[in-house]
Amino acid sequence: MADLITGLDGPRTAQQELFYDLDDTTAIIGWSAAELKAIAGHAKTPDEAVTLLKICALLLVQQEKLHRYAEEVKAGRIVRDRS
């Protein structure tokens, strides 16, 4: 499986697409959480700030979950066949 992830000179396999989709999604979630945290620092009310920080916490939990899935794909424990 490791050679599938590193051999990128041709079209991506279904497995590679899944890994990179998960990896990209975790990066977007991390960026979103960081932006929301910054916005929370300028919130109009304490309740608004608390709500934004709760959303950040939820996003970060999901980011970690998707990261673990990506690692399982990379290790070959989750396999995706092109249909």
C-alpha cells in the first residue's frame, strides 16, 4: 500500500484518491477551526464567543477522526475499490 501512496507519476488509484480526499478534508477542517477561533476572539457577546469555540471543538474532534481514517487508508486497513 505504501508504494501506491508514493508512486504519483501516473493517475491516482481509488485508494490514493480516498487518502488525499481525507487528508485535504482534515486540513480544511483545521483551517476552519482556526478561523472560527479568531472570529470568536472578536465576538460581539460572550455567548457568541462560547458558541464559536464549541463549534471549533466539535470540528477538531471530527478532524482527528478523519485523520485516523486517512492513516488507516494509508496503512491498507481501509481499502477502496474503484467501481
